Amino acid sequence: MILLQTDTPFPPVESADENGMLAIGGQLDMERLLTAYRNGIFPWYNEGEPVVWWSPNPRFVLFPGRLRVTKSMQTVLNNGRFRFTINRAFTQVIQQCKTSPRKHQEGTWISPAIQDAYTQLHQLGYAHSAEAWSNGELVGGLYGIRLGNIFFGESMFSKVSNASKFAFINYVHQLKKEKVALIDCQVYTAHLESLGASMITREKFMAILAENI
């Protein structure tokens, strides 16, 4: 692990420690962030601390063709309870991801700096959101980065049961239509495992990035 200065390049991802921590420091400017994603690296840190950059091994991912939808969830998709949109409410989605309470977590890693940086990426066409609406209210969604045929998921939220799953499943279907090869889920969650996500080696992950970005 190294300390990044303004112009310090990222070290090889293979030099990350056993937890996936690769480097500390640097800025959240657009060039740095896009370089990070292209090289299988993402920022994750607490507000008030230096930026920490990660490249875990193994990597938690979802191949769109392996999406798993239960019968009960298929009913939710078909019953008209929610409405699905893409890029209609990016700023609202990231704000909700920031403020929504989460089990076993205090506070949030989505700092104002993260919020500003990803909003800029959205304005540049790199960051995208998917939304679930009910009776005109935003009740679930997710956001992430799209580079080539890879989507890097960042965070999701749900204000009512199944809303984030509804948005996620619909978005995976859309990404599959657009020939996206891989959805990066970064680190393990039981929620995404239930939808078909699984672990692959960092070596395989990096090879897929090289072929699709």
C-alpha cells in the first residue's frame, strides 16, 4: 500500500493487502476516478479521513445472464406496484443512498465529496441511476459507473420492501440488452448473492475489464 500524492499513479492492484486496500490519499477528481475504475479500483472511506482505494481479491460480481429471480419477486415485477426509470433522479438516488439507515452500520461512507464527484460523473455521462417509484414517490434505486461493457455498482437504497430489488433486476435486464458483460458488486452481500452474484478472482476480474472497457 502506498500514499498517493496529486500526481502519483496507482500501484499494481496485485500489491493490495489481504483486505484489498491498495492506496491512501489523492483527490476525487474525474481523471483519478475514471483511471481507478478502468483499473479495477474504487474509493471507500469515512468522511473526514483520507481517500482509501481498494481492489479486493476475490471480487464480488454478477454476470447478467446469471441473474436469479424468485417466483415471489417475479410477482412483484409484474403486479404494477412499482414503476422503473433510468437516470431520472440521480441526485435523489445518491442522496437517499447517503441518508437511508442500514443494518449494522452507523453513518455513511457517502460524504459530500463523494456526492459531488459522482454527480459530476453523472453530468459527464459516466454515472447512472436506476429508480423504483410508487405513487409518484422515489422508493428505491441504485447508482454506479458505466465504462464500456462494464457496470460498477456503488450503492442502493430501499424505502419500502423489494423496491431496490425491483430497480436492480430491471436494470440488470436492461444492461443485458446492452451487452454489458459484468456488473461489479465490489464486496460480498447476502442480498446480492441471493440475486445471483458470486466471487471471482481478481485476475479473472481484471481480464474481463481488459476485454470490455
